[in-house]
Amino acid sequence: MELLLLRHAQPEWTRAREAQVDPGLTELGRQQAELAADRLAGIHLDEVLVSTATRARQTAAPLLDRLPDVPRVSRSWLHEIRQPEAWQGTPSEEVEKVFREARSRPRDAWWEGIDGGETFRDFHARVTDGLTLELAQRGIERDHDKLWSVPADAPKRLLMVAHAGTNSVVLGHLLGLEPEPWEWERFASNHASVTVLRSTPIAGQWIFSLQSFSDVEHLRPNRVTA
């Protein structure tokens, strides 16, 4: 089984110098989404799961248009860690200042997230619980030794269209790593990049092995953004 993680394309975080909490894509982002669709439309996909965030839905749209017969579902557990709703329309300089200052917080404070937003503890639990349920519904389950059962009738290739943080939590969980409250920093991926995990037989069970990370071969260098 292969699990493909597509990060959303470049979002319009700032419009008229005001922060956007649930942004759509920039013009470059729309181009990135089309190029990602060109690449992925040529391979077999059993299912596509899409985050409920606007930037993820807009990234997935060109691909889904090319694959009308592939089942697709929207999943709220795939949404990025949620930032304060009160930030909508806030001067972008103020939001940028909050993020700059937050980087110097002690490790324990990172687990609490940004004031008014979702804590990293809640975010990690939301994503891993959602992933666990999603895989279990397809017969894929993990034991106490962090080995997986993967039945013969499991999907051959599943695509998730989500976010840097979400994809990083998924990666860490499937690779059996202990979580950190800055997952997106240790798995730093580009916009519209593709990451591939593959189930590999080990010790009578299976593990997920990382085949490629943040692959942007479908983008020209001047269209790669982080």
C-alpha cells in the first residue's frame, strides 16, 4: 500500500495587508495546484481524502476534475492546527509578530499552541485519532510494537491533500516517532509537494517506510515555495 501526502499550494495568507484565517490560493498557488494535478492524474488512486480548509480544497480541485470516478471525501481531522478565528482581518504585521515571538518560547509552551488557537496536544490527538480510524476502516491497524497489519484488500494507493503540520503528524505517527510540538519544523515541506509512504513487510507484519519527501519535480524552480 502507498500513502501519498500532497501539501496544499501557496495560500493567500495576507490580503490588503490583513490576515486571512482560511485563505484560498494565490495565482501562483493555483498554477502549482494545476501542475500537481498534471503529475498525479497519471497514476492510479483508490481514494482521495481532502482537508476541509479552503486552500486544500482548491489544491485538490484540479486533480479531482481529472479523476471524476475516483472516490473522494472531505475530512475535518486533516485540517491544519487551527489558529485564532479573531485573527481574520487583523493587520498582518501583528500576526507575523506573534509567530516571531512564539518561536522563542520554551518547549513546554509550544505544546499549548497560540493563545486563542488550538493546542498542539489537541491537534496531534485529532490527527492521529482521525488517521487511526481512517486506516482501521480499511483493515489497517497498528499493534503495541508499532507494527501494522495491512490486509491484501487494502487500498493500493491513497492520497491525502492536507497541510505541512497535518502531514508531519501523519509522517511521525506512521514512522513510529515520538511527537514534538514543532512537527512541521522537523518535516519542512514545500507547497504542492508530494510525500510518499509505502507499507513494507517486516517481522511478519508491516511498517511504513518513507519513499520520498517533499517532492516538487513537477514544479519549475521559480514556482517552488515553502
